Amino acid sequence: MSPSSAVGRRSAGRNGWAQPSLPGTGEAGSRARLLLAAFALAATGDLAALLADSGTVHTIFKPLLMPLLAAYVATVKGPRLLIAAVLFGWGGDVLLLSDADPAFLAGMGSFAAGHVCYLVLFKRHGKGYGTARARGAALVTAYAAALITTVALLWPDLPADMRGPVAGYSLLLTAMAFGATTLGLTAAAGGALFLLSDTLIATGVAEWPQAPRPDFWIMLTYIAAQFLLVRGVLAALNARTAPPPTYGEGWTSTP
């Protein structure tokens, strides 16, 4: 890798939109690309099933999504904590296929464990909560306002036994979404979409009026959220491992 390309990769990684590098062009790289293609195919099949109102096909495709994404992370040698975060999402996906309240609460707990994994990753690999204080204060204010407003509006309409768990989960989810901003725009978008997806679920539990095909919008935002969070973490790690350029070489405009 040339020094100038290393500089570009590190810069892109800091902004969160760098393409995570695949492990070479051999068998591992081919397997990673195949897993991403399978994930995209499963996501398309699941969303199509929701649009067609086919619960049976949705039940087939939904449990495939996060294992495929986790296998991709493992293939590109991503951190185990990222694999765990994705697989906790898979646990929540499977549990939420049931309409029973205990399964819903267990699914919420599985997603919460995934959020804790993400928070640890952001703390380890993010730019830090103490940087850009003015911007950080604005983000804290925005996310805190979103949390307080959402919980306050939903509270009267939530079942009594769901109020505490939903409020606690919402706090953790909002913290994860805010923490994702320390890894750049890609991860930040993933955190925001996760927040939106779970807010849509909460409005359903509160029996608020829903848009047509609400499950489609929930899954669309959720799938995008998990993918963007994974990509944001991997891009940040790749940027950290890029070799530093020799002094002066990174500024040349010629190859």
C-alpha cells in the first residue's frame, strides 16, 4: 500500500465511510463477498415477504439475517465483541417472532445486551466522548430530547408492565445511538436508524396508529442499522491499522 493511499484510508475511516477491506483476494475474500451477497439476498427476501404479507416466508428469512452478517464479520477478522453484538440482535429477532409478552421482554433483553457490546466497541475505538465539546453537547441535547419526548408520549399508552422495561431499554438504546456518533457518519446513521426502528416497535406496543405495512419499515430500518453499524466499526478498525506514511510522502500528488 502506498503512503498516499494509507492517508486516504485513514481519513475515510475517521469519517466512517471507508469500505472495510476484505481479507485478500483468495478464499477468505471470496467467502466474505459471498456472505455479504447472501445477507443482501436474505434481506431482500425478508422485506419482499413483509410487503407480500407472507408471514411464513418472513419466518424463514428473518432468522438468517444476523448469522450471515456475523459470519461476514468473523471472515474479515472483525472483533469478537462485534460478532456478539450482531448475534444478540439475532436472539432478539428470533424471540420477537413470537407475540407472547415473555418472548418480547426476552427479545428486548437480547437487544439490550447487543447495545452494551456496541457501547464497549465505541468506547474502545471511537474518537472519544470528550472531543468536539460543542458538537458533543448539541448531540447530547438532541438525543436526550428525543428520549424524553418519546418516553413521555408513549408512557400513558404502554401496558403498565411494559413501562419500566421500555423506559430502561430506551435509555440504553439512546446511549448506543449517541455513542455511535464517535465512529463517524456511517456508524452514526446506523445508531439513528436503530433508534427509529425500535421507536416504531414501541408505537405498535402502545397501539398508536401505524403506517401501512409497519413491519416492513421496522425491518428496513433495522437491517440498514445493523449493516451500517458493522461497516462503521470495521472501517474505524481498518483506519487504525493503516500504516502511517513517511514524512512528506503522503502529500505528493503524483503516483
